[in-house]
Amino acid sequence: MLRFAWRWAQVGDRVLVHDREHLERDLMNGVVAAVKRVNHDTSIGIKVDDNGETRWLWPTPLFVHPTPLDQNESCWICDENAAPTPPPTLSPTKEVTV
Ligand SMILES: [Zn+2]
């Protein structure tokens, strides 16, 4: 998420979040449910619906996108997930000599 948006995030803001432990998963819909500001640091608690189960995440800005998704914002996690899966490496064919 853009630093500006992160600093000004408010409870109730809708966001899209990467699951830090499962980066290969699709972005999850979340709602900002807690904002802690200590000095110049902002921590944001996000409630996500994970297949019907509510989970709390405390991500860093790198894992959070504003909604609707800004296609101009670069994100290595999204880029990686959008990349086509490389074909499986073929083991070299062994020539059998008799
Ligand atoms: Zn992303």
C-alpha cells in the first residue's frame, strides 16, 4: 500500500491483503479493524475472511493493497503470482547403450 494511504488508514477501510505465510494464495478481502499509531509508526490490524473463518493479520505495508486494486502499483508478490508457472524441468534422456 502506498505509504500515504498506510499512514492515513482508518478503521473500516477495505483492503486487499497477501497472506504472509502463503504468498502464493490470491489476495484476500480485508477490513482495517485496528490502527495503532506510536510516534511515527503505524500498525494496522486487518480482519480477513479466510474461507468463512475470521482471522487477524498485522501485515506490513508491503502486503496490503488498497481496494480497488491499483494496477500501477508495483508488487513483487502479485508479479510472481501472475507469472506463468515454469514447465517442469525435464531430466535429460539417458541414452542406453547395449
Ligand atoms: Zn500484491
